Amino acid sequence: MSLRDFPQYLMETLKCLSSLHKYVVVFMFLTAVSKGSACQAPSSPECFRRKADETVYLCEWSMNTTESDVTFVLYIDKEKIRNIKQTWSQVNEEKLIKNRSVDIWVEARAGNSSCTSPRRSVVLGDTVKYAAPRNISMSWLKNNLSLRWRAEEAHPALAEIQFRRNDDPAESWEKRTTHTTSYTYNATVENLLKDSAYKVKIRHRSTHARNPLWSGWSFVTVPAELEQKPEVTMAIQLLNGTRKVTLTWKPMPHAAAASGVNYNLNDTQSSHGCHCQGNRYPQNTSENRHTTHVSFSAVNISVIAKNAAGYSPTAIVQIPAEVATDLKICDKTLLNETLNKTTCLELYELQDGDSMPENVITLTGRKKNKNKAKQIRKNIKNYVRYLYFEHRCNGGKPQTVKMCIFYKKEGVPSKKPQDLISFSETHTSVNLSWKAIPFADQKGYLTHYRLCSVTISSQDVSKACFNISASLMKYRLENLAPGAKYNISLAGMTRVGEGPEATVMINTLPEKPVNVWWSLGLLFLFFFMTTVCTCIFKRIKSKVLPPVPTPVIPDFIPYQPESQELLERKEEVHELTLHQLLPEGKSVPEDAEETDVLTGEWDSGTDEDVENKRGDSRMSGGSSDQSLDPSSTDEALRISREGEMADLEQVDNEIAMLIYRNGLVFDVKTDSP
């Protein structure tokens, strides 16, 4: 009965069994049989050397199993190697036949089952298989990717490179095969994009072995090239002789940071040996922020981004020296003293306007070579201006405790102040400007300038000198004589003496008489302003205090009517009867009465006073003894009429007068006849 028919036979047997114990025994037996029949054969083994000159062979195979107690037996021709727990084994060449073909295979054993791999015939001495590429480095040259890794042998190898874009896993692999160079294997993949990231896998094999095998794959991520330097910003905070510097920079592009980016920082203080233990450079960080402490001297901090493909351009942050505005000459230094390990001296050879000097002399207590320290002290030059710094480490941070101007030896300035000029001359003053003496030509600490003015005249020559601050480059010279000629000189002064003079000739403006036209203009302006002010004052006065008007009596010319008819036509005459008083016993004739009536009608427009006067005149004009004949009546009427005309004239003159009552003026005019 075959193994294939066994389950059917077993099922027929089970029908005859009735006890539960027999079922359990059969079930365990079936489980054991199923396990034995599930053994999968391992792959055919490969036996090789890593290099052609090695004496140890490595045999490798693979097997898909989940069992943990699998053991292998390796067969190389008649040689048998037992109890192998892993899927590889090393064999010394003494046990093997190298120069002819041999059969190799592997037997896997798991419990009571076993399975065997296919057999392979191979000449072991001709077979070489390199290890997978190791220590792979990469760089970009334009759009060409250069890959380098450690060489397995001293001769070139054949390399297979496959790549695809890093951000597209579904993209198919592109294959390139190339020969490497000797010693260090170097392969170039052309026509890629340097601003993109790639997934790359590499394998290689020997070109000298008769039966070379491909090595295993090595996988790497190639980031994009770092084309731009980091964009660094700086914030400085002054703290008791030290400066807290915080540097921040933007992250690199995503493609350039595909495999990670690190940043390398370095500073010039550390390179000069003037640093504290807690502030030593270079430093590496993967962050986008860095905080450090520096002294008051000038410092350069460099920031470089680094990824697997190379370095970015260097970003240099220049931190100028924190120089006090009122620097004085050094009174005492430690140049000739023995320094301890926490003290550092720096001397900057100053140039004009140079806050980042190139020539820096550094002395520290860490220098063990005393002769070298003496040589450094000898390098300090005479007549050269130095900025002296004295630093100490305080709590692991550099702290500047002294800063001053230092001269090893002083002299007088070798040059005069530059470009001395005069401008804006007036009658008694002039403006002067000049450029400072360069530091290299001062030869000492410039304490002040000496300014002198000499009057050049046929009558008198006088000289006046005074000192001005060494920090000034402009000055206004005053108290000069009008219309005079001066010789102005300016020289720099050090503690040793006076340097060369810079001179300039000036002429002050002469005094001029007062301009006549200017005087006339001022006079006209005075009268004009006086007139305007007077008008304004009168207008204000008339508004606030109005004047009391003076009555005005115009000249009156009486108007005589041409005829009695016009007068009668103009006036409204009411009937008036005039009676002449006569003595008792006398009668009045009728014509006289009519005449009196007419006379009364004409005189009706007069007032009561005039009428009384007229009556009086009539009374006085006649006597009681007079008779009333026509001639006497006419005479009486004439006399009465003349008196009435005189009275009317007087009344008209009074009416024509202005009447002033209660502060009001009325202009009363008589009606024309």
C-alpha cells in the first residue's frame, strides 16, 4: 500500500473502532504524518570565496520555513557537514576539492521529516562572490551621480546599478551596468536630476574570476544636491562681558533632506585656541537652531549643511568686535605675565574701519611650549596700533574683562591730517574739515589735534593755538577779524609729540556799510505797518466805543415864492377870520372886514406864537383914535403883512435846525413852496 492510499485505508479502519481512546491515537498519528509530508526543499547552495586569495569558502542557501528546530546537512562531494543551524556555513579549503567539478547540495531536517535541495556541480576554485557594496558614498557633478564604495580586490569590478525616484515607489527600476575603477570602486550614473532624490541599489562581481557570482544588493537613498548655503539669522544679547549668540536657519529643501541633514558649526576663537571647555568647536547638530557664547572680540561662525551627497556652501556669520566708544590706552597688560589655563589674550592689528582684522595674535595659558609663547610676544610690532582683549572662562563661557588700545612702542605721527579744507567763510568765522590720520601712520595713541591760526597782515602778525578732540573731523573756528587773511594749521598729537602740520589759507569777509535800499525798504515797511495798525485800531475802537455825533446845521437859503397864487396852491388854507381890535363905539367897514378875512386866511399856516406877535404888532400899529377909512386899512394890512413875513422867516429858520434829542439826530427840512 502506498502513502497516497493510506488515508483511505485508515478511514475504513476507523469505522471498526468504537472507543474514544482509539480516535485520539489515530489523530496524533495523522498530525505527525502531515508534518512530515509538509517539508519544503531548500534552494541549491552556492559555495564560493569572497576573494580569489582567500582559503575559506562560504556556502549559502535559503529555505522558506517557519520551523525553529530545523537543522541542515551540507554535502560537498563526499564531504558531509552536519548540525548546521543557519542557512550558511564556512568550510576550509583543506577539506575540499577546488580544481575540479564537485556536486553540492543541502538536506533539511525538521523533526522526523527531511527534504533535499537540488544538486549543483561547481569548480570551487573558480567561484568568487564579493560581499555586498559597503561604505557607499555619493556626490553630484552637475546632473551626474558619482557612487563610490570600498574595493574588494585590487582590480576593477563590474557593477550593476538600479535606481528610481525616491518619492514615487510605483516607478520601475532603471538599470545601468558599468565597470568600476581600481582600488576604490567608483561608478557614475549620467543624465539624472541633481535637484531630485533617488532610491539606488548596487551590486558588483569580479572581472577576473572564471565563475564570478553577483554580490548581494546594497540599498541607499541619494538626496538632492545642497546647492544653496544655509540662510542664517543671528540674534545677540550682551551679558556682563560675554555675548549670547543665537543662530537660526531655514530647513533645507525636502529633496536635499531625503536621507537627513546635519549641520557643522565652527568658529575662529576655537581655531585660535581661545575657547572654554564648555564652548569648544566644531559642533554638529541636526536642529535648525544653535546657541553659543562668545567674547567681545571679533568672531566668525561658519555653518555648513551636510547630507549623504555632500556639503552645502559655507555660510559665514561675522560677529564684529564689541568695541567701546571711549577706548583708552592700556595702562597695564598681561603680555609679560604667566597666564593660567582660564585666561586668553588677543591682540588685533587694527586697520582703518576694519572690525574683522586678519592679523590676530593669541596667547593662552594652554600653550605648553614656552619658546613658542616668547616668539609670539616678539611678533608684536613697534608703532603698530593693537586692540587688546583679555578674556577669562567663567562658568564655561568666555568673558571679556579688559579692552584697550595697545602700542608696544609709540612715536609721533608720520603723516599730517588728510584733506584739510575750509568752507562757509563769514566775517568772523570759518568751517574746517579733514580726514583722520590712518592708524598705520599715527605711530602712537592720538591724544588730540593742535589747531593754530596765524593772522597775516602788514601791520600785525598774531598766532593763536588750542587743542581739539582727536575724535573730531569737523570744526568751526570763530572770533576771527573781518577782512583778514589767516594761515590755519592742524597737526596730530601723541604722547610723544606733534606730527606734521596740514595748512590752509583763508580770507574772512570784510564788513560792508548798511545798504541804502535795504534801509528804505525797512522805512517803507515801518510806515506801512503803522498805517495798517492805525486803521485796525480805529476800526476796533469804532466797534467798541462808537463816537458821539456832532449836530450839523446846514446853510439855509429861504425860498421866496414867485406869486401868491403858488403859495395858495401849495398850502391848505382853512377859513380864518381876523378882527382888528377897535375902540368901543367905532364900527368897522365891510371892505375892511373882507380884507381882514383874506389876511387871516393867508396867515392861517403860522403857529400860535407868530399869531400873537402879529396881533401885538397890529395892536401897536394903530390907535383907538384912528378912523377906519380905506387908506388906513391898506396901510394896516401892509404893515401887518411885513411883520408876518419876518415872523415866517424866523420860524422857518428854527424848523430847519437840527434837533438833538436822546442821542438821535433828525434832519428836518422845510417843504419847498
